[in-house]
Amino acid sequence: MNSEETAVSIAKAAKAAFEASQLIPTAERVQALHEIRKELEAAKEAILAANRLDVEAAQAEVDAGRMSAALLKRLDLTKGDKWDSMLQGVTDVAALPDPTGNVSYASELDDGLKLYRVSCPIGALLVIFEARPEVVVNIASLAIKSGNAAILKGGKESNETTQLLSKAIQTALSKTQLPPTYIQAIQTRAEVSALLALDQYIDLVIPRGSNSLVRNIQHNTRIPVMGHADGLCAVYIDASADLKKAVRVVVDSKVDYPAACNAAETLLLHESTVGTIWPAVARALLAADVTLLCDAPSLAALHALAPAPANLASHARPAPADAYATEHLSLTLSVRVVRSLAAAIAHVNAHSSHHTDSVVAEDAAAASAFVRGVDSAGTFVNASTRFADGFRYGFGTEVGISTGRIHARGPVGLEGLVTYKYVLRSEGAEGHVVGEFGMGEGKKRYKHRRFEAATAPFYE
Amino acid sequence: MNSEETAVSIAKAAKAAFEASQLIPTAERVQALHEIRKELEAAKEAILAANRLDVEAAQAEVDAGRMSAALLKRLDLTKGDKWDSMLQGVTDVAALPDPTGNVSYASELDDGLKLYRVSCPIGALLVIFEARPEVVVNIASLAIKSGNAAILKGGKESNETTQLLSKAIQTALSKTQLPPTYIQAIQTRAEVSALLALDQYIDLVIPRGSNSLVRNIQHNTRIPVMGHADGLCAVYIDASADLKKAVRVVVDSKVDYPAACNAAETLLLHESTVGTIWPAVARALLAADVTLLCDAPSLAALHALAPAPANLASHARPAPADAYATEHLSLTLSVRVVRSLAAAIAHVNAHSSHHTDSVVAEDAAAASAFVRGVDSAGTFVNASTRFADGFRYGFGTEVGISTGRIHARGPVGLEGLVTYKYVLRSEGAEGHVVGEFGMGEGKKRYKHRRFEAATAPFYE
């Protein structure tokens, strides 16, 4: 079979597995997670041996200067408590509340005619990620928990490891009623390309990886894509900002973990803060080894300071033309002075990736304008952009962070992997038909009596 | 300007209008709806005169055999109570609950650090529809109520009318704080094509019209599309079906309004019902002038009946190869016998458009398998597929019916025009930073205390 034929057969199998799984009790999905943990424990030695092969091959690439040491580190399943965390993750996901079967709308349209909007899985997912092999297990757990079939493609660097992880998952599934093709792993980019064309079988694509990976997928499929390419977050220091909050929020947003998508890349300063708050913020950033790419007014303000801040000469310089459109992912921050709150909002809407942006302000009207006016998944007040994270938000686990506007936005928990369907049940002696309703004489009127329901009939 | 340049300037204006509108109080949006009604009333004579021009031009097309009489009828704003309904619709939408500003998740992450998930508009909408000019007013009302900017493109047959309707809307907007470019109308297909490429400005496309219109749009944009191309609904008569319910549900699903997307196009019969329930159902359908495209067993059963049903010779014939993939939109029904409930579910999943499918069954296990196993936006038990409709569901008004799986599914009310954002507010004396949290000594733990909140601070 060529890649296209392989892709069609994989995609069809995923869709068929999804459809078959809908008739299997939820408890079986939880059982599958426990089986997966058992299989992983049983296959630990073989998996870690395969992982050694991946790591050795990667080490050769690193030595040859073709791969970064950071990538190699992400590959290694024996590092720290990675293996145990991976197993614990499976157990944790098993313990999370079932995201399916929840009723969000219930209304009696007529006596004995009850409508329920009930959460249900989406269908067949295609998840594409890079490097970290344990993501296979994380994503498989999330997909199974939420009732979706999944096709997983890891980075080629982790092929040996992911193959054995996938095998363990399939062995575990074979001990349950769930179809073994519920979770499938693929190995080649050609298969991914072919799968991206199969919108009749694949319902959602979730890319997790570099900007270029995500962007490439977004531009090459009609299937909905959930995730984010960029994380270009900004902090704005309002005229009403408190100095200490400004220093703490800006430094944490930039320094806590600069490689994260929720780290700040741009600092906007209201012009009235350039001589008051900016010096303290800049001193703290420079002391934390942050490089500042400044517009003219913010740079001039720094050069006017006495004593000169540490690192000023080496770490502060004029912002290049693309500074405010750049996701640095490092200890670098673009700085710009704006004449008004409105200008700050306009800058963020024009340049940010609609991920997370924060305002430091004491004035409630200013905070409100920023929160309403900034069109991002997260708009924060006096808090670090780094809080934008599924674990920190309290979702237990995270499917990804979406910068799209529909379905799910911001950090996405298990509920991002479900949709809903409407269940309409007639309890009437003769069933229910539309022709009996209307405005004319002898016609019935819709009652639309809302009621509370935890579960829907036929979908317990 | 060529079409591309025009499209870019329209799209930019829509996005800018959306962003500006976020800072304007919600009450102003309701006020705008009242102003629109007033302007429409004031411009009634001119609008109906323009409508006469459209109708006359269309009449010439009908006379020349180039347009259907049905289309002409949809064009005429003076027909029946169309004008008054249109005005009443504006007032009704104004009175609906505001879909924005509702909190669906509130959690205290730490003392004084509160997270709110609050509903908010999506952004700039592109709405494309055919023929009926009053849709301009309906959609403008829905967009304004939900806080979205909109670009509207009607059918070319209604150009004269929609131009004046749009002008009235813009005049009304100019009497409010909302930007006059909040609602824009465009006239050409070339502009639509150019707009479909502008995913940096347009956030959601809503096509309302023929299968080919919707399909063409779905295949020519990366912007999310909400709606449905097909409405291929099925009714399945289970082995446990009640005869009277079967007759009523099948006849209503097919006959009540055959041109609707929620009318049934396919009837599936469990093989055990071919000699019991099918004859009564078929007699009722044939008596209602329905043409039956039958597979061999269902046709043979009809020919074996004595006395022969009325219309049998003229109205029942073998199903052609594409019968089960055809949306008849007329008094025609494809009929197929299946050997099991599982086969019925498989048929629906393979052939239906995932819109709405109904089972007639007394057995709860069979109903449950159908409801869970059929992967459609609506799965009904002993009720007509024709109930799948925003008004009947109790949503007051309907944006459209979605057969997509994410964001909104089935009949979509105003809530399909909103998304959410996360507002995080630190009330702490020093703001909140992530660096203080962790597992180490002296680190804070996340509290994740859920609480009830009707509104979010800064987003009232």
C-alpha cells in the first residue's frame, strides 16, 4: 500500500472504532486505562531499551550538531521521574470526572416530549506531536477517557520508543471490549499528509509542537485544528499601575519559563510610567539577565538613569523592525511606549497571538477596558501571563492551548475533546409529530418548560 | 479598487468595528436594534419600491424559464406578513437574553486570584445567503445582539432590496455609539471569494442556502464554517416499534415540509417489520402522495399486499444506486430493509449527513443503542425528525443548523455566535506571580476553589 491507501485504511479504522465504541459502557474506558498502566509496567524494560536506542541515535545527531541538546533531553524517558509521572498520569486521567453524558440543556417541548443536550465524544482525532515520547501515553489516555478514537504521530526521533508504547496500549485495549484500533500510531510524514485530506473520517486535528509544525498543519487541512502556533503574549503597564505589582508581574511573565508559550514577549508602557515605574521594572529585568529591545523613548529613559542599571550596555538596545511580531522564547523582551490605554489595546490586538495578555492597573475602568477590548483567550489583571495553563486553571490535565476562537479557547481540558448531541424522547402514547403544532385552531403550542437533568435517557 | 483590495478594506473595517464595539456598553447594542426598526419603518416605502424592482426583474427571469417561481416568491417582501414579521423579529431579538457576559466557570486559584470563564462575541462574521432579502435584517439583528461585526452578502436577485435594507441599518447604527461599519453589505461573488481568504480578519463564515453554495464555501476557505450542506435524515423502524407511532413519525418526518433540511429522506426497516408495520406505513405514505424508492424486500412486500395500496403502481419503484445518498427535498423517500439494529446504525453513520435521525422503538435497549451509536447532531426516539429546529427547541431564534462536530451542533441559537475568554484577576496586594507556586518548600499550592459567579469583574 502507498501512503494514501495506508492513510485511508487507518482513518476508516479509527472512525469505525469510534462508532463501535459508542455502544460500549463508559466503565470499560476507565478499565482500559488501568490495563494500559499494567501493560506499561510489564513492558518497562523493553520500552526503556527502545528508548535507549532513540537516545543514542539522537546523541549522535547532537554530536554532529544536527540536533539540540534540549530535544535530546525531552526524548529521554529515564530522566528524573518521567517514567513514574507518565504512569501516574494514566491513573490521574482515569480518576477525572467523565466529560461525556453531561446534560447542559433540558426542556420539555410538549407533555411527554423531552429534549436533552448531552455531551458526547467528537469522533476520530489526529494528534501530531514532537520529541517527547510520553505524549503518546498522555494523549491516548485523554482520548480514551473522553471516548474519542485517536491516531497518533510522534517525532521521528522517538520512533523506537513510541512504537513500543503504542504496542503496550494496543495490547491493553485487546484485553477490553474496546477495538484495538481505538488508538493507532503512525510513523511517517507522508501518512500525516494523506490523513489531513481525509475530513470524512478525521474530525479534529491537534498539533502539539513547534510554530512551524502547527502552521504547516493549519494551512494544509480542511479538518478543524485545535491548538496554537504562536504564543506572543504582552504585559501592559497602565498609568494607574502599582510599581511593585508591575515589577513582579513583568519579571515573572518573562523570566519564570521563557520558552513557554505563555511567557511575555512584549512589554507596553503607558507614557506616564516611563519615568516612574519603567526604571524599576527595567532594573529588575536587566538584573535577571533579560535583553531589552526598546523603542526610542523607553531606551532613552534607561540611558538617563543614574546610577546606570547593571547590564544596561550589554542587554538594552534599539528594537528591530520585527520586534513586536517576534515570539522570542528566550530571555528577550520587546518594549514599547504607548500614548494611551487605547493605543495599548490596539497594539495587542494587532500584534499578539490572542493567547494571553495582562494589564497592570489599579484603576478599574482601565482594567475593564483592557479586559473587554483585548481580543485574546486570556485577559489578566495584575497577574502573570504564566498562569495561562490547564493545570493552573484547575483542569487537572491539558489537551493543549487554543488560540482559535471557536469550540475551545485558551487552556483546554478534557471538555475540549467533547461536543454534544441532542436527544429527543417522546414518552407520548402515539409518539410526537410536528404537524400537530402550530398557530391555527386545534393546534398545539410548544411548552418549552426547562427542567434540571443530570443525565439523558438512553445516554446514561 | 479591485475585488481583493475592496475585500481587504471591508474585512479590516469589520475587525476594527468589532474591536471598537467591545468597549461600548451592551445597552447600546439593544438600542441599535430599536433604531434599526425605526429606520426600517421610516424607509418602508423606498424599500418596498426597490423590492418591486427586484421582483419585476425576477418575474422576467421566471417568464424566460431561467428562475423558479419558488425563488421569486421568497424574494417578495410584500407577501403575507413578511414585512411585519421582519420588524417583529428585530424587536424579538432585542428582547432575548444577552448571550455575552455569562460566567460558565469560576475558580479561586489562590487567595485573591480569581479566574472567570466569561462568554464574549466571536469577532467578525461573514454571512452568505440566497434570495430572501429579510435575512439581512435577521442576521444583522443576531450579530448586533451577540456583539459580533458582520459582513452580509445576499443573493444577486435581491440586490436592490438588500442595498436599501443595509442603508437603513447603517443609518440606524450612525445614531448610536456603534461604528457604522459594524454591519456591512457586499454585492459581488468576487468580493466573497476574496473575503474567504482573509482568515486574519474574518473569524466565522455562516452560509445559508443551497447545498452547492455551502459546499463551495466549505471547500474554499480556512476560516471555520458553521452550517450544513446536506440534510439527509433517516427514520429507523426497530423490531420493537409500535405500529401507530411508526406511521405517525414516518409520515410527519417526510410529509410535513419535504423541502426542509430536517425532513426524512430515508426509511430503514428492521426485517421483522416488513410484514407487520411496513404495510401500514407504506399505505399512509402512498396515500400522502409519497414516491417510494424501495429495495427488493420492501418492494416485494408491497406487491404482495391485498388489496393493493392506492398509488402503488405509480409511486413505488426500485431504488436506484444513489437512493440512500440522495437528499430528495420532495415527496420521495428511499426505503431499505436491514437485518439488525446494528446494520441500521451502520447505514445511518455511513449515509446520513449527521443532522437528525430518529428511531421508532419500544425497547429501551434498542433506543439507547440507536441514540448512542448514531453519530448525528440529533438522535430522536419516537419523534419526528422535523422537531430539529431552533424555534421548536426553544432557542427563540436560529442562526442556522450545524452538521459540524465542534463549537455548535444541531440548531444553533444566539449562543452559537459567542465564544468565551478567561478573565484572571489578582486582588492581592502585590499582584500574583507563578514563581511563588510549586511543590518545593516555601512554595504555595494552587487552591482551585470553585465558586458561583453570575458575572465577571471588568466584564459586566
